Amino acid sequence: MRDVAIIGAGMTDFGKFLDRNMKDLCREAVQGALDSAGLDKSKLQAAVVGNATAGLITGQEMIRGQVALRDMGIGGIPIINTENACASSSTAFHVAWTYVASGMYDVALAVGMEKLYHEDKTRSFKAIGSAVDIEWMEQMQEAAAAAKEAKAKDQDNPGVAEGAGEKRSMFMDFYAAFARSHMERYGTTKEQFARIAVKNHYHGSLNPHAQYREVYTLEDILTAPPVAEPLTRLMCSPIGDGAAAAVLVSPEIARQMTTKPVWVKASVLNSGFDRKPGEDDVTTVTAKQAYEQAGVGPEDLNVLEVHDASAPAELVLYEELGLCAKGEGGALIDSKATYFDGPKAVNPSGGLISKGHPIGATGVAQIYEIFSQLRGEAGDRQVKNPKLGLTENGGGMVKGDPAAVSVHIFAV
């Protein structure tokens, strides 16, 4: 396998855009990536397009990438569609990387795009909620209903409470259950989860692409409307629309096109698995494989974009990615080490909580942020002199584990 470089990346603002269709969003992101690379679309040899919910929200199935790219005059090349829940476009990036690393193509485009917001919010929530094992979900709901009827209280049952899937994403109930388990096991506090939301909203205020750019205090986060204990609304990622794209090339073309390539040092994609007690979770396994592939460790990282669909998710990811030991995520956020001006900047974009989470676009949008940071082009949220960056993107759930996890490592 040969080296692969990113020479251009682009993204739209993330937000609720009832007046924009997916073709329009895709066009803006792809053209931004091509302009960033200084490359004409005629030079593209392959494209991989990640999307999760178009079929359920807009009715467009099967050929989503071909429809969106043909509208801007891109055709006559292989166009592959990847659907992998919230990891749809990080999966697209992994496939595009594989094409270039293998030598099959010299120039490949990776795209993530999503139209998730709908006037009928239950439609959006149901689309998100389809990213689980439906039969398992029904069993959990039946178990939760039986427990409620018997007035039982089982904090370890990841069943969903009333209103999930209608007034909110059912995934927030899963995150809440995991958060309560972490609190019970390690003494993590609600305030520590809230500090992650404070950080990410602050970072988002510095990002012109972010869906929400307001700054909040710890009290604001804690007193926001409750979602599922211990989560409040400001600890949770919003529904939105958006797109992002990246251009991947061979070393020869990278040298011809730019003096500032960003090198893909590792690209790993895994699925959840049945594991024995004490065995590493899928995110930890994937991160270790990526570190080995890149020849680095978590101590070498300067900047990370991780899948903070909720504030507790980011805290747990500190531990799963090896930034700290198990149970020490709360202490890490207390130290402010993961602010953009700290030694281990996490989610300087604002993360999913503030930047937004149009799920099919999220993976490549994370890569856009790391690309911008490593090239020193991140503006007011620029991390000081970063050399090594990581993205972690999870998607879906099967038996309580992420259905898909990708970890990418990048360097200059």
C-alpha cells in the first residue's frame, strides 16, 4: 500500500435548510474541495459518497451519489454509495483511501451529505432510530415496559423511555444509560459531562460552519431542558443538514499540486462484535489498530475530532482512545487539557454538539476540520502548531455496541 494525501477539502455550513436540496449542498462541498485542491473535476478518477437517511427523508434511494454528482457534471467514473449510519462518510473516505493506497486510482473524491431536518421532526427521529437492530430494540422496549409496569428500576437496562423516537432521538436514551453507568462506576459527575458541552459550544462559537454559535456557562448547560437524565438539551447534538468533501491523491500528484499535503497515516474501519468480559470494546480495538498502522500513540496526538453525539460520549472516548485511563475522563475535562488551546485539543470545530450532526456528512466534516487544523487554516479556533490529528466516527448500534467505528490519523 502506498502513501495517500489529502490536497483539498470543503464543507457547507451545517444547519436546518428547508430551502436547499441535497444536490445543492453536495455541489457546494465538492466544489469547495476541488477549489481547495486547485483541481478540475475532470481529473477525478473515482468518487465515494456517504449518506444515511435520504431514502427515509427524501425518498431517494440506491443511486444517491450518482444523482448528486451528475447534477454538477461529474460522471463517467466509478461512483460508489456507502450507507453506514453516522459513519457513512467516514466509510466513504476509507473506501476512497483504499482505492488510492492500492494504486487502483490516483485521484479519488470522498463525500458526505445529509438532508436530515424535516418539518415533521418525528420523521427525522425515526430515520435516526432505524440505525439499530430492530428486533433487539423491540425486545428492549418490551423489557422496559414490563419493568415500568412492575414499578421496577433497572438503570442498566438500555431501554428507551417515553417520547424517545418521537420527541428526541432514541440514541440519547442509550447515551444517558451509559452516562449513568459511568457515574456509578467511576464517580463521574453531571457537571463534568456539562463541562464538555461548555467547551464544545465555545469552540463552535469560533467556527463559521457551526450550526450553533452561542456560548454557554456551566449553569446554562445544567439548567437547560432535560432530555434523559443526566442529559440536558445543550449536551446533545442537534438535527441538521450539510455536506463535506475531500480530495485524496497519490504522492506523485500531491507533490505536483501542493506544498501543504495532509498525509493519511492510518485508516481503520471496524464493526462491533460479541466480546468476552474484560475484552476491549470496538472503539479501543479500532484505535489501537490505527495507532499501530500509523506508528504513533495517543500521547503523540495534537488535535482530535470525535463523535460527541452527546457530551458523555466524548468523555468516554477520551478513555477508549487512550487519552487517559479508564475512569479518568472526568479529570481530563476538569483540567481543560482538551480545549483548543490545550495540549490535547478535542473537537475544536465545536463537535457534533455545536457544529451539528447531519449524520451522513459528519465523518468527512471531521476530516475537513483536521485538514484545516494541520494546514494552519482554522482561523480563530486554530490549534497551536499541530502535527498529528485523529478522527473517530461511530455509527449505529447492535446489541449495545457501535455498529460501525472508523478511526483515521493524519499528519503533516
